Amino acid sequence: QVQLVESGGGLVQPGGSLRLSCATSANIFSFSTLAWYRQAPGQQRELVAIISTSSTNYADSVKGRFTIFRDNAKNTMYLQMNSLKPEDTAVYYCNAVGTLYRINYWGQGTQVTVSS
């Protein structure tokens, strides 16, 4: 059973930074894509950033502020979040799609709150 474990959420002031981590229990190369989603209260879950072995893509709302990257040796993906805004407040979820059967795996979520 594949597990994704997120960490790094918390409370930060506007303009601050946080780094989220997503550790996978499987070899990171067994996934075709890794991604971060977020869900704010009363809102639908939305894609924030996605990474494959060859490319990255971001939601327009976070371009230039967030960076998604991976450490293959540690089987871990990260989301560096800079210049945080109150509207970035949400539960952030790690997602991985298996290469072989296209199964979606999800982490448990980590709360990010941007407030003064």
C-alpha cells in the first residue's frame, strides 16, 4: 500500500514562506506525476502545482511564488511557498499517480494558514 505523508504546514504571516514536504513509501519513479492540491473551506479542491520527470506546471494564482521540486534519492516531493497571501490559506494535499495502473494516491493533508 502506497503512503504519502505530508509535513511542513502551519501558521505564517502574509509575505512569509513555508516549505511543504511529501514523503512517498514507494520509489518515486513509480509515479508518472506528483502534484500539490489545496482546498479552502467551502471551495473545491484545486491543482496548485504538478511535476513529472520532465516538466512542471503551476496554477496562475501561484506562478512566480511557489516552486515544486523533488528529491529522487529521498523519494520526497516539496512545495516551496514564498510571498504567501491570506488567500493561500487551505489544506494542502499531496497527490501521486502511479505509472503502471494510473492509480491516484493522496496524502492526509496539511493545514496552511496565512494570517497576521
